[in-house]
Amino acid sequence: MVLNDIFISYSRRDSTFVNRLNQKLHEEGLDVWIDWEDIPYSSNWWNEISQAVDGASAFVCVLSDDYFKSETCEAELKLAEERNKRIIPVCYKDFDRKLNNSNAV
């Protein structure tokens, strides 16, 4: 099982911000799991994500309209809820709460 301080869930459209967030968290000495660094090629990507969520102390979700439009982000958030993870929302961009179908955040 992967053990990390933080799992970051985000929309690829928000990658520039997430890259800066990831760097800052690393600078603070936190061990961060993020998909562009931690999923080996030719692996079962959902299995890798599930293990990383299981092994993370906290689940950070970077909120934006794009986050709420992503089926993968929704599935990651649902998994974090099911695993009773500490969920830390980071509001990156304003989002339309009316379009948000998730009850989690």
C-alpha cells in the first residue's frame, strides 16, 4: 500500500495551479501523491489511485467547475468519502454550485 501525507485530486485543466500547490506542499516537507508522478506506465491506473487514497492521511480536492465536470474526480472523491478520509477542499476557481451534483463538498 502507498503511504503518503496527502493525495491530490484535481482536474487536468487546473494542472498549472496544482503543480504550484504540489511544490509548496513538498517544500513544507509533506509527502504528496499525485498522478503525474506516481502512476507507473502500463499499470492499472484506478487500482493505483485506490491504493493511494487508502494510504493517504488526507485527501485534497482542488475545486473548480472542471473538477465537478470530471467523472474521475467524482469517483476519487466518492472513494475518499467511503474510506472516511479527511477531505480538504481547496477552492481554486469559483464554481457554479447549482451545477455541482456532488453532496460531498
